Amino acid sequence: MKRDDDYIRELLLECEASEDVYILATLHLNSSPQGLKRHHHAELLCDAGLFQSVNKGVYRMTNQGHDYLAVIRNDTIWTKTKAGAAKVGGTTLGMLKDIAVAYVKQEAAQRLGMTL
């Protein structure tokens, strides 16, 4: 299954918006193609240190996950980040974060009138 960076962003946004600390992505409850995608991407988020597995199919967002979401939350920054990644021809999640951070810093420098 191909990694879907937009879906990863959706999972992070969903987790942050939830009143619960945990997000469910259990295969035994939902083995549909969508359930498999959710579980696979939750595991990818764990691999990247953005989620932590707390039980089988139960995850929580890590501090790294919150940091990553902070830089990709803005739709304009996310669109620019994806466009920048497309110019490179593909990136890792770490590179996506670096590109997003660069755009956030650029925007902050313009608004604050200083170099970051």
C-alpha cells in the first residue's frame, strides 16, 4: 500500500481534534480496505515517531506528532509543502516536515520583519 501523506495529515488532525487521547485503528474491528488503510497509516506514523502504539490498534499522538502537525495544519502551508515535495520528485516524512518548517519560517519572517 502506498503512503498517503494527505491521509496522514487527516489522521493527525483527527487525533488532535478528538476529546479522547487515543485513536483507534484496529484491524479486527474493521478489516475493510478503509480499515486496512487506517491501520497501515497509523503504523507508519508510529514508524516515524508521530504516533505511539499503546495497545493493539490503539494509538496516541506523540510530541513529535504535535510538532509536525503544528507546521502542516495551515492549508496554505500544506499546499506549498506538497508542491515543493512534488518538485523534488518525492520525499520522506522528515523532508516534508523540513519543507513545511521552511515555509512557516518564511511566513513568520515576513510577518515579523526579522530573519528566523
